Amino acid sequence: MLIVCPGCGVPCPSLGLEPDRKANASGECRALMHELSYYTLAHGDPRFIHQHLVDAYGAQHVRQSKSTIGAAFALAGLYLAVEHRFTGRQVQQMHMAMASKSKHWPRFDPPPEVGPLTVADVLAVEPGPDRDEKLMQWCASAWGDWSAQHDRVREMVGRYL
Ligand SMILES: [Zn+2]
């Protein structure tokens, strides 16, 4: 049996895992995220590529919620990584600067569809430079999902650049 993730739509063979409702993800998709996290967190690259994983995954798993910071920060991170070539470390610093200046963030409603790339496509690539490259392609794909909101994101982040 295949379980389809409610966030990113990735189909995974059922492992009988509980869905992660807070993350708007199937348990099987969360397991892929955790597996890729072991890789990105152990990477040792000072650019801190793990941040790109967090943002791309977050942008593909936005759930309806009162809190707006999750989607806003994921989209800010993708925008800076894809259009400004920020490293993960630089994105992290920008998130901190934004968080210190405001508690109120615009609401971004998720697009009807995301993809084609998901966490599964990155994990399918051999560890190393090719996987890191795929991670950045995934960021570009996830940023593209939100094309209807690009101007609002640029405006939100622009004041901090
Ligand atoms: Zn998913």
C-alpha cells in the first residue's frame, strides 16, 4: 500500500507510521526528512546546507494554522538561497535578524500543488556533491511552487537586505 504525503504528495510504501499532523506530513515522509537530516547535519560544511533542507521541506508542508511564521521564514530562506545565492548560514542569520525585529508575519497560503521534486528525490542521490546539487535543485523547485507569492516574499525580505 502506498501512503501519499498530504504536504508534498510523495508516495511511499506504507511503514504503518503515524502521520505527523503538526508537520502536515505522512510518517513515511517524515522518516525521509529525518534520514536526509542525518546527512545534512553531519555534513561539516561551514555553509550549513541543513538550513536549505529545513526551508524546502517547510515550504512543501505548510498547514493551515494560526501561526504564520513557519511559511514566512521557509519562503524567506528559499528566496535568499535561490535568488541571492545565500548559504544556509547566511539564511540562518537573516532569520535571526527578522525574528528580532518583528513578531508579525504575512500569511502565505500554500499553492494547490507542489513538486515535482521532493525530499525523496534528494535522498535518492548518492551522498556527496551530486546530492548537495540535488538539494539546491529541490530548493529551486520548492521556490517555484510559490510563484504566485514571489513578489510578496521579496517585499517582506527586502527591508532586511
Ligand atoms: Zn511530504
